[in-house]
Amino acid sequence: MVKTRIIAIAFLVLLSAGTFNRLSNNENIRPMQFISIFVLGVSTAFLINEFVTLVKAKRQ
């Protein structure tokens, strides 16, 4: 279950990074680019949280 969650979150990070790279052609930040950057940050935070939880569980 934990590995499936980590894989799903990693997929969301890759998807949002790809979306941001596709949208970042100009220097103006449009609302869609802001949402893409925000989702990338949130997804990365969830992924880091899962890894920290996994490491803490292995230590105990």
C-alpha cells in the first residue's frame, strides 16, 4: 500500500513537472503556470513526507 502511494505521488510530480515545462515558454507567469508550480510543490511535499514516514517506520 505504501509503495503504491509513493509511486502515485511520484507520477503526479513527474506529470506536473512535464506540464510546467510545456507551459513555460514565455517570461510572464499565467494563472495556469502558477497552478502548475503550486501543484508541483504540493506533490513534492507529499512525496518527501512519505519518504520521511517510511524512514521513521524502518527505524522503529
